Amino acid sequence: QVQLVESGGGLVQSGESLRLSCAPSGRTFGNYAMGWFRQAPGKEREFVSGVIWSGGSTLYADSVKGRFTISRDNAKNTVYLQMNSLKPDDTAVYYCAADRVQFRNSVSTRLIDYNPWGQGTQVTVSS
């Protein structure tokens, strides 16, 4: 069974940084765009960032632009989300997910375009 496993979450203070990692098991995802999403308590899951299969194009939500950086290392089959200048509003469970379609040359922000999903990692930012 294909799984995506996130790691790197934790509790930090406002202004600090974290780096999330997403490593699939059971399959490689070098041909697929990868996305990061987050869900805060009582809110819907939302798009945070994505990177196409080659790493040549990325997309960010306005709320994280300039603070977060997504990257991928296909040799290691791992996707990263570097999160700097964290704010309390960034507190959420962060999920990575793989695009359903291979070789898509644009990043989708729609949840329905992604499968499978990881189990999520908690990020808590205190003020």
C-alpha cells in the first residue's frame, strides 16, 4: 500500500522555523507533482504550496508566499517544506499529497486532484 509519511512538525515560537519532509513508501513519486496542505481546527483543509514533478515550477498560497519554500529531491524521493518566520496563524496539521496525474506541468490547488495523502504532522506556533 502506498503511503506518504510527513515528519518535522513540532512546537515553535513565533518567528522561528521548521522544515517538513514528506517521503513516500511503497512507490516513487518522481513523475508526480506534490503538494502541501494544512488544516487548522474548525477550518477546511487548504492549499499551502506545490511543486511540479520536475521541480521546475512551484506555487504558494498568498498567506505563505515569501516565508515558505517548497523543494523536492527526486533522488531521495522526498519533498520538503521550509517554513520561516512562522506565525500563530500557521498552526495546523500539515499534509503532503501526490498529484493523481503524472507529468502535470502546473500545480493544482484543488484537494480533489491529489491522492494519496499522508497522515499529517502537527505544527504549533506560539505567540
